[in-house]
Amino acid sequence: MDAPVAGPAQLEGGGRPTARLPLAQLLQVSVYWFGINAVWGGWSIVSQERIPELVPHDQYPLWIAVIAVLGMMVPLLLQPTIGSISDYTMSRWGRRKPYIAIGATLDVVFLVGIATSQTYLTLLVFFVLLQFSSNFAQGPFQGYVPDLVPEEQVGLASGLMGMMSMLGLIGGTVVLSVGYATRDFTMPIVAVGVMELATALGTVLWVREGRAAKPRGGRSWRSIALETWGTDILQNRSYVWLLVSRFFLLAAPGTFQAFYVRYLTDSLGMSDADKAVWVPVIAGLLVVAMAIGAILSASLSDRLGRKRLIYFGAACGAAGLAIVAIAPAIQLATVGGVLIGFGGGNFLAVDWALMTDIIPAASAGRYMGMSNVATATNGPAATVLAAVVISLVGLAAGFGLGVRAAFLVAVGLYGIGALCLRPVVEPRRTPTGLAKAAVPAGS
């Protein structure tokens, strides 16, 4: 196999690209996020509709939590390890693309398994397999922004990433909502798999390679995999605190995502016909709010600072989730959902930019993959917390009130996340918006 040729982006002595990328390339670097999140937006509906049909109804919150926790272990261990291995990979396709191609292809296979599952056990098995294939691709893919994007374009690239992520979540939700008309989600699930594979194919064909692979120095792949979990990463305290903050700031809206369909069903009393109308409507409003939040915040963060914008996004999300929790009707709940969406778009764009600012560029696959420790665990943790609240309150006062109580508890997670962001040292920015402080050295 041949070593990849370094792409057109010139590299500074510290390893950062300096050549500006055209907008088309920035979009292409971001578009696979649409496919990845379309899958998980679709899974959100599948889990909330199919699991209650496959288990005793009064136990459904706990079974949703079980599948979330069991599925968590795969991305927690796999994504950082594969991301780190990709930093050293040499192939004709480059160091990231082989993993993206393999993972995206397997995603479609396992989504077909989910679509045809008729028992909770088979649904669980194919969900865990989907976690494996998706994270096999996602870990290496996350290295592309540090690989290719110059510092002056990180804010824009992160904004596009946030926008594509949100568009994907909503796109998957809209596609799966078609299943409400027939109560058959088989073809919609397969459709989101095809969408994800198409965006992966575009990445493999059209994204240019950046830096060459790191030299292995004669070490085995096993030792490189173990390097991922080296304690040296703890020396970058800003990075560690950013991961802790990321955990809580994603867990809060994660509670909403995990149970919003049950909120429509149990709290607002919607029928399938009602949800067939309102799920796409809410999704459309959310996508606009998310896109505005991502683009505006990414641009402003270059001038005003990343942390300031993250605090603002957390405040918007907290206000929105509180409104949803107490809303007596769908109209007011939709207002709250829009605020959650705006805050979510803001956070995904700016948090990603801040992480890119503070990690060592040469080890982007490792550091970006390790960020999945927060990403992989926040959803299951939020689901478990919400499931316990829903079950305790629901058994006493009804599941409708249980879901509302879980959303109110999750409001506090925004506050914890904001507090954990305080120790993060943000690089000082020049009048042009470029980070001035050097990125900490790393392996």
C-alpha cells in the first residue's frame, strides 16, 4: 500500500493547515455529519415507538434505558481507538477514508436488521452492531477538520458541521415519520441508511487528504491502539474539562430527544394521526432554529469568544426545555422546542470549534475520538436518569407527568455543564479572530 500524499493544505510548523479551503470543500467535509445523524434521528423514533410494543408498556422507560446503556459501550471504546489508529494509517485512500467506507456500508446492513426485527432481543443485537459500524467510520472522520481546515476557517467549518448534524437529525426524524401513516417503519429505516451511505460515498470521493500519516516507529497496531488510552491526555486540563462540560450540555437535550415522542403521546395525548402531522412540523421549525443557531454562533464566536457563545446556547436550551416541560398544549411546546434547537445548533458548532482550538493537530483522530467518551455516555446516562424519573412519577401519577418531570430535572444539567466549562482556558484571539495561544503539545 502506498502512503497518502499530503493534500493541498499547507502545514505550519505546529501542524495546522494554512491554505484556505473553498466553500464547496468545507461543505463536503461536513456533509457526512448529515448522514450519521440521520441514522440516529431515525433511531430516536424507532426506539420510542417499537420498544413499547415489544415489552410490557408500564416498563418501557426502563427497557429504553437498557438498550441505550448496552449500546453505549461500543462507541465508548471503539471510536477513540479507531480514531487513533487512523492517525497512523497509510493507504491509497488516505488515512481516514478506508474506515469511513467500511463502516458506512455495514451501517446499511445493520439498519435492515433493525427494520425487520420483531423482538426486543434482535432489536438490541442489531442496535449494538450499528453502533460498531457507525463509530468505526465516525472516529476517523472526526479528524478531517483539524487535518484540513486552517485556523481562520475553523469557526465556519464548525458551524457547517453543527448545521449538518442538526439537519441530519431532523432529516432522519422526518423520513421515519412517514411510518406513522402505515405503522410500518421498515422502508423509512432503510431509506436513512441509504442517505448515510450516499454522504459517506461523497466524502470518500471528493474530500481531499490532508497531512500524511504519523510514523509508527516500528510499533505494533496493538501498542498504537493502547496509546489511545494513555494518561498523558489528562495533562491537557482544558480538554478534560471541555469533555466534562460537553457531557452535561449534550445530556440535557439528549433527555428531550430520548423521550419527546413519548411526550407527544403520553403528556399531550396525541394519536398516530396527530404525530404524523406534528412531528414533521416540529422538525421543520427545529431545523431552521438549529441552522440559524449554528451559523450565527460559529461566526460570532470567532470575534466574541467560544465560551461566551456556549453559555448563551446553554441558557437558550434550558429555557426551552423548561417551557416544554410545563406547556399545556403543542403550540407552546413548539416554542420551547425551537429554543432547544437554537441552543443545540449553537453548542454543536461552537463546542467543536473550541475543541479544535485546544487539541494537538497531529493527533486529531485520537483527541476527537476520545471526545466520544462524553458523546457516547451522555445519551445513555440521560436516558437512564429520565427513565427512573418517568417510572417513579409515572407509576404514581401517570406517565404523562413522568415525562414532564424528567424534562424539568434535565434543565439542571445545562447549569452543571456551564459550570464545568469555566476551567477551560480558551486561547486568546487576535483582532482578526485567530487563536493566539499555542495549542498544548501532545502525542
